[in-house]
Amino acid sequence: MRGTDRVSGTDRVVTDSTFHSFTASPPSLCFLKYGHLLSSTKACHLINRQRPRSSKNVHTLTATTTSKVVSTELVKFGRMYRTGGSFGGSRGTCIEQILKKNLPTTSGPTRSPSNMNTGFDQQVKSTFKPGHDGRPKVSPKTLIARYRNGETNAISLLHQLAQTLQFHLEMKETVAPASTTGLYFAFCAVIDGVQYKTGIGVTKKEARLNAAELAFQDLQPTLESLKSALPEASSLDVPAPLPVKEEPAISDSHARRAMLERKPFVNLQIPHAVRDQLTKLMNSHPEFSGCAVTTAAFILQTSNGYEVVALGTGNFNTKESISSNGRIVHDSHAVVTARRSLMRFLYRHLLMFFSKNANLTQKSIFQQSSSSSFLSLKSGITLHLYVNQLPKGAAQIPSKLRLNPLSMSAWQVNNEISLHLSVEGKVFSVFSSLLDHSNSKVVSMSTTDKITQWQVLGYQGALLSHFIEPIYVHSILIGDSDCSEIRGMEMSVSQRVEGITSKLPMFYCMMRPHISLVPSAASSHAGGNQLTYGINWSEGDSSLEVVDGLEGKTIEDSPFKSGSALASRLCKAAMMHRFRLVAKEAQRTDLLATSTYREAKMMAKPYQEAKNVLRAYLLQKGFGSWQDKVLVSDNFSM
């Protein structure tokens, strides 16, 4: 979009959530891919199709030669964009961008090795001040007033607010509510991963506009409270926002205040709830108190408060070869164990929903979705994740890597921020030469990478996606007393998949969780002979189960045992059994006809499509290939 700013009289190019101002003097120039300068008239269209990704040497061009360069670059850009060429991103470029975004913010000019001896064209210098952004320095109050006066529409308002308040905005196409009759397009606003009400229209433009207006209505109370917290335009002089949105530095007091107003404060009730539930379980079985060194829990928030619904501990992968009967638990890390316990909780509530008992149906956390044939969580229910240790993998990258990436070698950078693999409790980068690729070793993706995946695909997994819409975690609370900062976690979970939402099928999105440090809720002392043990529990269980992480089976002394074979209640075969129970209650004959675990998973087409998009996206961005276990592990039947 291109137009003249009514206040400053400058030409403005509007992208997804970025605003660049250009002087109106002919011919104005803008900075685009690989350091080339294009006229603002031509660049307007290009910037809206592809965001700037790298900044190299800027060459000074005269007005008489600009048109020739523009023509040449437009042809090159078009070819690359259509064929997915170099603009698709390479490993080095993408990783460099993420690291640069996490450099300390400074208020003065910054210089990089690529432009140390070169300067911007004088005209560009007069438009872009070093160390500061080119966005309109306008307060939310002024932006809202312009909208109410009819000077801008709701879509423009949301994009401008996203720039000013530093939140991530996407307008995503979805499906019209089931109650809608006729053919309509449907869109919804997704703000920091939170999906707002669906807007419909006879055209896509109308649907987007209606969706933006609905989102603004929901945001209005929060925005009203921000008016007194944010400075007016004249004082809104903060460092430029980064390509992948990051919370502003602490020194940026006004922006920090805005972020605190916009994001909910950490509720200490969550770690307290986890501590109470863990204490209750350990008091019942004190002999296993040494198993809780690494703990994770899922907490359900309702109008009645916070309730721990799933809990897991552990820190190992099985040492056994892949099981072909689905009765071995291969990954017993705390978060993975807690997540599989959460799935058991979800299956239990699906059985309640589909039961013929009206009282049980009412108590279920699920309701029929108004926009699809699937079930969804009841209104007002949200899910949170608590971990007492920073997850293994890229979340634990060294502070020096984020603070001074230019001093690190390319090898170090690639190995730290890439996808990671876990082998018998040890973690390796997918690019590491130290990784043992022996077929006898059981390899799983790191806990950090799995959290990244679940924040895109949902925590319900493929089988449950036959019945319910994706379920996401809204906040991740880290109760690690040895952890002083969480930028590595934010980079790994959110920034690596930034921008993927528009590529995903219906109902799926990149849910950006609020990540916070909280007090620890678990002991950090392990029992000597319980180092490889892990416990699991979900709401409704009469007792906890203890699994040996290296063996992948329940131990003999476990309070709960499913049988003499010692198969855990978290194994794939157990999940398949629950899946078939729910399919029977839901009268899904198509699902009951599946013969193997793998076949049932592959029938979840939207989920599989979203998974393929995610893995291709991570590979394209240079973070490495997602490693699947041998397929035979899923080819078992009940």
C-alpha cells in the first residue's frame, strides 16, 4: 500500500507489520534485498511481497541510472521469488538474523563489518536516522483517534498498533462459522499467537476488514489502559524494532511498560499449584521422592482457578532398539512425559463428552466448536506449561552466543541454534560430527524442539486431532533457580518459526507463548538409584506410575502397573487403545476401520500437512532436518 502521510507529507510504504517512511522528493530510494536501491514506487510492491532479510553494502546510484538497476532487479527478484531461490533463506542468513536480533539494544548508531567503510546515499541519510526506526512516531491514542475519525480502516490500525506496541500480527484465512448460510470468505486476526473472532464477507477484502474490526473491539479495553502508560509521539524515540519481534530492552522504559501492560503478569498460583500436587503425590509415595529432579506439569486455568491436570518427571531416552509392538516408551524426558499424561487427560474428557450421561458431558472441558465439526476447549479455559529446568536443546544456548554472535564461528552458531537430537540423555546438534548415527541407538528430537513443534501443531497429537481442534499452551513458566534469562527459549520456540502461520492449514497457527521465570516448585536432589526413573500422573489417576527411562518400561515396584509385561500407560499401544474407545463412543466407523497405529495417524490429513509444512520450514530456514524414528515403530495393530 502506498499513500501520503497526512501529518508529515511523506510517502509511506506499508508492509505486514512494518512501516517505512520515504521522502517525497524525486526519486525517493528505499533499501531492499542485498543492498540494492529501488525507487519507492517500484519497491512498494516488492516490499509487500517479501520482507528485507539482509543488509549488505549500499551503493550510491544517481537518478539517471536508478531506473536501469530497478528493471534488472525486478526481473531477478521475480525469478527468485517464483522458484524459491536465494530469497527462500539459507542456513547462514537466517541464523545470523536471529542472533543479530538478540544483540543488546543501543541508542546510538550501529555499524557492521559489511558497511564499515561505506555510507548511505545522502537522501537515504536524511530519511533514516542511524540507530532509530523510520516508523511514524505516533501514540496508540492518536492512531485510534484517526481510526474513529475515518482516516484509516481497522486493518491499517492493527498494523500500526503492531508496529508501535511491538506485537506480532497476522490476518489468517479460516472457515466461516457453521451457523453461516451461503458462501462467504472468512478471516481472523492472530495476535501473538492468539486467534480472535472470525470475520466473514463476500470478498476476501471485506472478510479481512470485518475480522480486523472484531479484533479491535476485543483489544479496545486493553488499549484504553495503555493510553496513560505510553508517551506521546514527541517522546516515542526508542531504538528500531528488529525483523523478528523481540521484547524491547529493559532500558527502553516506555516500550517495556507497554509490554508489561499488554502481557499478563506471572501468576504465582501456577508454581504453587504444581508444588502442592507434587507434594501430595510424593507424600503418598516418599520412596520415589528422588524422581522429581526434572519436573514438568500442565495446568488448566478456568474461572475456578488453576488445576494441575498432568505431571511428568524424567531425563532419559530408552537404550533399547525401536519396539515394533508399541509397548516401549522411547522418550521419558519430563516435558514429553507430562505431555503424554496430558493426552490421557484429554482422552478421558472426550469419553465424558461422548457419553450418554448428561452430567458427565457437562463436566467435560470440551464443547462443540462453532466454526467446525471438531470439538474445542470451552470458553475461558486456557492451558499453561510449567518446567523446573530449562529444556534441553537450543533453549540452553550460551549467553555469549546471543550477546556477541560476530565473535563466534559459523560452526558454533549452527550447532547451538539448530535442531538438536537426544541420545540416552545426551544432546547433540543435528550438524554435530560427534553424533553416533548407529541404528542401534534410539534417537529423539530435543525437548526444546518438541515444544517448538507443539506450539505449531498443538499438544494433542495426530490421533486426537481427529476429534478436537489444536490445543496450544498460552504460557511457559520456567522454575529453574540456575536460569537467569530466557532469551534462548524465546528464540528457539518462537523466532525459529516466525511467519509460518500463513502457510499452515485451517485451525493451525504459530502460538507464541508468554515465557517467564518463576520460583521453583520441585526438589533438585536426586536419589542415587532413581536417577533414570521418571513418574507420570494425570487428573483422575488413582496413583502414579514409575517408568525406568533407559528401559522404557514400568518398574516392578511402581504403584501402578498395567500388567505383567510392564508396558507403561503412556506407550503408543495404550494410546491406540484409548483412541479406539473414543472413536467407538463418537461412532466414527471410519477410524475404527484403521488396522495400524500409523494408518490412524496418517488419516489426520490437516495435522500431517501442518507437520510437513513445519519441518520443511525449519529445513529451509537452515535449522536442520527433523529426524523421525524408524517407521516400523508405528506399524503395529491392536
